[in-house]
Amino acid sequence: MLELITTLCNVATLIILACGAIAAIVQLRHVRIGKELAALLAAEARFAEPDLQSALLYVQAELTAKLARPDYRSELAARGYIDPQRHPEMAVCNWFNEMGTLIVDGFLNENVFFDSFGALTHYYWRLLSPAIAVLRRQRGPEQYANFEFLAFRAGRWREGHRAGNYPAGLPRLPLTDPWHNVDGRDAELRPNA
């Protein structure tokens, strides 16, 4: 009888330890998810700041023309400090590079990030890669390497998620574009647009 009680106590202890281990694993998972959420929210908050939004618009609207100027390129090619007032593209490169660092170091889940920023990452890499090529003349291939990694991974992610993270097999809601025909004609009238 004493052996039975001892065995039952040992089994009960084992069950309690197993439950504790399972609870610890669940808690660690929640902590990790909390940290990833905090990192994503911080990234989204920084992305929404007016100075970064202005820099993003600058890259879209002005950077290509600025890079055509030799003096502008020579400022990027030179080693040392680059004035962010004259080169707003640096803020955009820095933001994407920081996001790449967070993903490389495991602080941010790439699936979550690319669901929100995958297409944008790919788009801005194409716009900024000529400037980064100039920067790398003196600084080497490590300059904005995490941005490059991020863009590469974003391209791969987009290949596997043509509709984003929208569930496969779930019908899409209908959209009405009342300006399609008007905008289409306008686009045909503006061949350089």
C-alpha cells in the first residue's frame, strides 16, 4: 500500500511539473509575441512620422532627377556624414535598414512585417538602389545590407503571397471603380505618366 501511495505521489509530482513546464512555454510564447507586437507598433509609429513621410515622398518624386546631377552623387559617394536635409533619402534607407536589422536579429516576425510593408519594401528598394550603389562605392557592400536583405526577403514573400495574407479560397468583396474609364482615357492621353 505504501508503494502505491509513493507511486501516486511521484505521478502527481510529474504531472504538476509537466503542467508548470507547459505554462512556462505558453508564457514565453506570449512574451515573444508581445515583443514582436511592440516592435511592429514602434515601426509603424516611426513610419507615420511626418519627417519620414516627407522623405518617402521625396524619394518618389525627386530622387531620380537629383541622382542625375554629378554634384549630388558625389555627396553620396564621399565618405563621412551625409546631410539629411540635402539627402532625405537617407532617412528612408535608414528606416528600411533598421527594419531589416530587427528581422535579421529575430525581434520582428517577417511575415507580420511583410503583410504590412512587403510591397512597399520592394518598391522603395527599386527607387533607392541607384543611390545605395553610389553610397557603396566608398563604404563597401555592407552599407544598407539589412535593407538589401529585407528587399530580397520581401520579394520572396510576395511570390508566395500574391494576394497578401488574404485567405485562399475566400471570395473577395466586389469593388466599384467609377473613374476607371475616365482615368484610363486620361492615362492614354498622357503617355509619359
